[in-house]
Amino acid sequence: METDFIYWRHLTPVGIKVEEITGREDKSGLVWLDMARQIYCENGRDGVFRAVLHLDSGVPLLDGEQTRISVTHTDGLLAVASLPKTPEADLRGFSLRTSLGIDAERRDREQVMKVRDKFLSDEEKTLVGESLDANIIAWTSKEALYKSSLYPGLDWRKDIRLLKLPVPGAPTMLKGQKPPTVGLAEITVPERGVVQMELYCYYSEDFCITLAYSPKCAKYNRG
């Protein structure tokens, strides 16, 4: 069934903005991804086109913007998380002020269960348990944490550690809602040592989307 692209910009309960693009089931692979990226770039602030650049490490940046972004894509979804402008921080390297990662996966991706030994330590497997939902959250958490470090080559089982899984919450802020139940983690960043991180996840249609961020990162006003 052919549908239009759906573009959605929303502010999560933890003060991080996320923009999602879904739809066009008639397109697949790189064609869909190229079209989705184009739509993201065209939906800029005040109608200004946003060019997405990349550092040599692969870290994405918005051309001319002092704004940390993180990008994820999976079959049928492109999502971009962003923080407020941080002119005081160097986006080329890791900073608690700009530490951010996002990852998404389909909630029915059973293949995650077959590879959990590769990304979870024995302690983490006890923490996560055997449910597919919990393992999808753990997988997206690890991926988001990896992106937030800006450091290629981290060991997912040793350098990225889950301490508490987040409980899926609302994708956007709602009036009178309870504070989100965030997860806790830590990553070992070369030349920085152990860094404490928080995790937030929510479900959007058939996808699990997880954010990893430093408690000290810049955030949008949550009202």
C-alpha cells in the first residue's frame, strides 16, 4: 500500500527534540532513505534547508549550526535527535554538554535475541531478562550510547554498561504527565574515563526509539 511520507517533530519529556519520518511503503532500501533525508533537510527552522555533513569519524553535523544531532534509520523510519545550540562546546569531540545518541529498531526484530551474547555482559543479561521488548530496548540503548561517545571501537560489553533499563514512556511532553522513568548507564570514554549517562525510550508506531544523553547536556525547556 502506497502512503505519503509522514514528518513529525516533537519534544520528548527529557528535553530532547526528535524529528521522525515514516511512510512510503512502496519505496525501499537506499531510495527510501535518500528521499527521507531530503524531506528532513527541507523541514528546517523557518523553512531554511539543512545540509547534513559528517566528520571523518562519521559523526553527523548540521552545516552552519552549532547544534548536536544524532541520526538513526531502520526499515521505514528515519529519526534525528537534536539539542539546543551550544556555541560554547566543540562539536568535533566528546563533551558532557553535547553528549547525545539515538537509535531505533522495529519492535518485532527477533534477530536481536540471537546476538545478545555479543552486546550484553552476563550481568546485563540478568538485568534485561528474556523478553523481546526488553532486549530491543537494551540493543537500542547500547547503540545510542555508542553514538553518544563519538569514539569508534568501544567494546559494547565492557566499555558500555547498562545499569537500569528505561521504561517506555510518551514520545512527547503531555500536560500533567508524571516524570519519565529513565534508565541509567555508563560508558568508558578514552581520555575522559567513566561517564554517567541516562536513557529514555518510547514507542512510535512499530518502532522502539531510545535516546542516550548526559544528565549535564543542554536541553530544551520542558515547561
